[in-house]
Amino acid sequence: MLLAIEQGNTNTLFAVHDGESWIAQWRAATDASRTADEYAVWLSQLLNMAGLQFGVLTACIISSVVPQSIFNLRNLARRYLHVEPLVIGENADLGIEVRIDKPSEAGADRLVNALGAHIVYPGDLIVIDSGTATTFDVIAADGGFEGGVIAPGINLSMEALHSAAAKLPRVAIQKPQRVVGKDTVGAMQSGVFWGYVALIEGLIARIKAEREAPMTVVATGGVASLFHGATTAIDHFDPDLTIRGLLEIHRRNAATRT
């Protein structure tokens, strides 16, 4: 069985694939100081609850945008799974071409998403990942990663608004009933929600105009579901984009090694 670890700036996903399907998924808050042993204690309890144990995990793949955490995640695989993990950006061959000026600067999560989208959706793609940052990545029809746009995430923007303005409260992010708010909370919710819808629609339109070609738009990430039904600019909402990409990378590398 495969243990896939996808670590973002806010949350870390641990998922188990049995060769046919994903049978378990868990999330933890990302903490760069968490040791391999601390991960093991937490993960062993969740494995037990799912009727699993470390001994059934025979492979591991890691994607992380937090460099200081990779050491501990690698040690988790070595000490408790007794396997050498595939690490995106280090010893994993993605099999896609990175067509930007400095390929080493492309985030692991963005490349994994690119592959996860390419193997399902044909043609040129725009992949939107809504997390701590909101990224818009362009994937060519042949799977090549051609660059993108990075904007602050919606939660980050809301927190900055609350922190910088003494009289503005911290509010929940949700779709407001109307665009023009009748109180402070309603006005803030509208500004953030519809402001991000406008950001998404505007950047999609500009990317398509620059490319001068039809493009399919795929959205993923924990916040993407907020915009489901709020805009027609997004063609597909796909929460499994990242782990699908990790699984494909694992399969490609396993085939190369055999």
C-alpha cells in the first residue's frame, strides 16, 4: 500500500492507497517543528482506527512546500515504514516538462496538480488551487507546465483585513445573500467572496486572451468548494487533483525502477 503525504503551508494530508482506490485520508495542521516520532504517534492511532498498521505500507511519496519539514517526513518513512520515500523535487521523476525560466522555483504542489489534471482533462488547462495562496497554473495539452499566477489566498486576505483594521471583526467566509452589505459583516463577506470571484473570473479571462486558445479550467484546494455555483468560469471542481497526481508519479517511478 502507498502512503501519500501532501503538505501545504496550512494543512498536511496523509492518504493511503491500496492499489485500487484511496481507502483512508487524514489531515493535520502543518507544523514545521513536528518530528518524525510525533508524526508516527499521531498516524499510528489513525491507522489503527482504520484497521491498518505501519506494516502494510510498502511505499511512500511526499510533496511539501515547507522545506524544513521534509527531513522529518522522510525520517517517518525510513523509521516506521522502512522504505525510501519518493520526494517531489528531489528523487521523483514527474515526467513533465517545466517550461519556466527557473524550473527549480516551481512549487511541488503546483507540479503535482499539473500532472493530476493532465491525465484526466484533455487540451490546454488552467489549474486553480485555493489554499494559503491562490495559484493559477497553465498546463499545455502535452502536459508541460508553462507558468502561472500567484495571489494571496482568501483566508489570508480576510485575516489581513481583520488584523490591519481595528474596527473590522473576524468573520466567516461564506457566500452572502446580496452584493451590497447592509452591515459591516455583510460588507466584509461580500468584499472577500465576490472580490475573489471577480479575481478568478478576471484572471481566467486574461490568461485565455493571452493564450488565444480554448482552455479548460479546473479548481481544487480546500477553499475551492466555496465558489461552486458562484461562477461559470470554472469548468470542473476536483478535490482529488493532488493525490491523483501523487499516485501517478508513484506509478511512473515504480515502473521505471522495475
